[in-house]
Amino acid sequence: MDITKYILALQHLMAMFGATVLVPILTGLNPSVALVSAGIGTLIFHYCTSYKVPVFLGSSFAFIPVIITVKEIYKNDLTYAQGGIVIAGFLYVLFAFFIVKFGTERTKSFFPAHVTGPMIVVIGLKLVPVALGMYSQNYILATTTFTVAILINFFARGFLRQLSIIIAVFTGYVLALSMNLVDTSMITNAAFFSLPPFSFPKFDMGAIIIIAPVVIAVFMEHIGDITTNGAVVGADFIKDPGLDKTLMGDGLATMAAGFIGGPANTTYAENTGLLAMTKNYNPAILRITAIFAILLGLVSKFGYIMQSIPAPVMGGISLILFSMISIIGVKTIKNSDSKMNMQNIIVMATILIIGLGSEFIEKKLGFCPGIVVNENIKITGLSFAAFLGVALNKAFSSFTTATVTNS
């Protein structure tokens, strides 16, 4: 038996662990279910891509604000958020079919960087108040966690740097224990092994409209992750097995997660970074990692430990991570070939103003920019910004093309 593969798989488990369990902790979903759905999703992805692409699929941060919004609207019933996640995964599958029919470049033309970049910025900035709300519950715990993570990121190197989230949360958790701020009774009373609390989705058009448009932003993120993974490995996965196959795998993985109560899945840059460090690109190692994740999700005591982490500890970490999401959005625009002409600037400004300012506009002007279908179905905020951004961009592109043709 080659023990090396299992050691490398454990490293990949540690690399994805912090981010994968953080999403359910922040949204109210179950961390154990998230681990199981990440493992199952990774195996589905590998099957769809003919076992060629060495990636791990973990919880997607892009869906956090919309899951929280649905949670608030539907009175903490997250099964409606699950329904939205299932439909979001189905849209990925539709994108895969579009790519087969129309080609990669034509499909990508709907989602250029000056559309997806501002969307990612909005996702990150809308989450910052959530982080600050948790942070303010105990400044000592939150600041300690925040500082440890920052110091490790600035001064550590190699694999230790990749563990900054885990180390910072562990430090904050130990401090919280010393301050008697952790309820350990549920951990003590839990069985060691048991099935996590799986749940089936409920489908409501209101929740679907809130959640599904996020795929506009994560579509380009997916392309970037697959391209980066291929560059590390020395292969072109966009061509072989093909972007349609990777999107299909991502979409089916997200649908599977939604059907059992997990957050939407996405390809993880953390594991791609570890591939670059270890120089071992065997996809089978990531499948072993997936099995480890499923097994870890069945350890009940571990799930309760995750749920017992105090909110200020997560607030300290979240403030860093959510800010980084917005920075990724800015880099998406900066590193692209999108021209900073007036048309593209209008598209970006529209997405940012509507995405970030819809609540403010409603308070000041008495109405919320968006589309009201009926009392329960409203397209506003992030969703409306996404639709409007794509529509405006295509309208400007068509106008420019027509003008050039007529000239």
C-alpha cells in the first residue's frame, strides 16, 4: 500500500477544511453535511471529467449573502435556500449544454470581467457587515483571531501559511474555552459516529430568484480555477476533458449538495496551491481526500465542535475572508482584457450601485430598484444587479457591433 497518497490526501483535507466548514457555520447550514456534500461533489466532478482533473470541490463563499437573505425572509427555514442551490447547480448544467452548442468563447461573452468582477466585489462587501456584527460581540476574541491569521499570512511560508485559518480559529477557540465562552455540553453528549442531519429542499420562486443569479459571478470564477489548475499541472483542461465537462461536474455536485442540505460547491484554489507545492498531480489523491471528508462528516462530535465555535472567533476570520473576496473582484477586472471605456464603466457602476445601494435607495426614495413579480417574488439587490449588468453589457456590445458594421 502506498502510504504517500494517503498522507498527501490528508494535506489536501487540511487545505480545504477551514473554508469548507466556515460557509455552513456562517449561514446556519450543518458543517458535517457540508463535508459530506463536498466529498460526494468531488467524486461526482471526477466522474464527469473522466478522472483527469485534480481538483477538490468545497463550499462556495459566493452564495453566503444570498443564503443569509433567504434564511431571514423564510424565518430560518434553510430548506428554501437548498432549493435555490439546486436550481443554481442546474443552471451550471445548462451552461455546459450552451458551451457544447455555441462554443466556449460565445458563452463567455455574456460574462466578461467588467460584469463578473463587480459582482464579486458586491458579494464580498455585502458580507462585511455580517462579519462586523459577529466581531463586535467580543472584541478580544475577534481581534485575537484576526491578528493570528494576519500574522501567519504575512510571516509564514509554505504549507503553514495555508493553515492560517485553522490555526487562527483554533487559537480563538482555546481562548474562548479559557474564558468559559464555549458550551461543550452538546459535544460531550453527542455520539461519536452518526449520520448528519440531512434535509430535503423546498422550492419557492422567491428563494430561487434570490440565489440562482449568483452563478453569473461564479461561472467566470470556475473558468479561472480550471485554467489555473491546468497551468499548475501543465495541461489544458478547458480543452480536455473540456469546459462543458467541468461545468457539468460542478453543477451536478452543487445540485447534490442542495438535495442533502449542503452549501453550493465550487472548485478550490487552496488545493490547487497545494498541488503546486507538492508537485504531485495525481487526481486519485483528491478522490481519497473526498472519502476522508465524507468520513469526517460522519463523526458527530466533530460536527458539534464546529457548531460550538463562538461567533466572535468566526467574525475575526470572516472579516479577512470577505474583504479578500472583494479584492478578488478588483483583480478580476484589473487582470482582464476588458477596456475601461465609458460603456464598460457604466456597466460596472450600475452593478455596484444597484448591488450595494438598493436598500439605501429604498430608504431614501421609497422604492427598491428591481422587478416585482408579485408579493412573494421580487428581483432586487444582487440578483437585479446581475441581470441588469449582463443585459446592459450585451446591449452595448450589440450597439457597438451594429455601429461598426454600418460604418
